[in-house]
Amino acid sequence: MNSFIPVFAQTSPGTEPGGFMLLFPMYFIIFLVFYIFLIRPQKKKQKEHQEMMSRLTKNDAVVTSGGVHGIVAAVKDKTVVLKVDDNVKIEFDRNSIVTVIKSRSEK
């Protein structure tokens, strides 16, 4: 019983001619989804934070990233001095300010 079974060589996806061109649109769509849902909102949030930092003025009520609530006593180039209680002032890095609760212009 001598039987003959033909075996054919097969190529893996992406190795045949034009395989990359078939995968390219899929990679482009994945990148587009990442851009729309991750990169773009992060850039927008970062831009809003930078604008908030540039508008920071004396007597603004703010919250730091550590949860400290205070009123801006002085604004320096890279730091902000917060008044957290009577006769208690703490100097923080400007980037540690997370939100402005009440600005002087809103009063």
C-alpha cells in the first residue's frame, strides 16, 4: 500500500506579494483610533492646564496635586506661594496646581 498524499507549501500572511499593502490600512486605522481617543484629548488637557497656569494671579483660590487648598499669595517664575492658614505660607511648584477654585476675576 503505497499511497501518495500531495503536500503544498503555504505562505504565512504578510509574506506574499502585496501583503503589507493589505495590512497597511489596518495599521493606519489603529493609529487613527489611538490618536482620536488618547493623544488628542491629552494634548487638549495639557494646553488647558498651561493656559490656567499663565492666568494664575494673586488671591486665586487653588488646589494642589497633594490636595492642599490655599490662596495664592505670590506668583514667581517657577513657583507659587500659597497661604494655607493665618501666618502659614508654603511654596509649591507651579505645575503642582491642579485646579483654580475661584479666581480673582470671578469675584
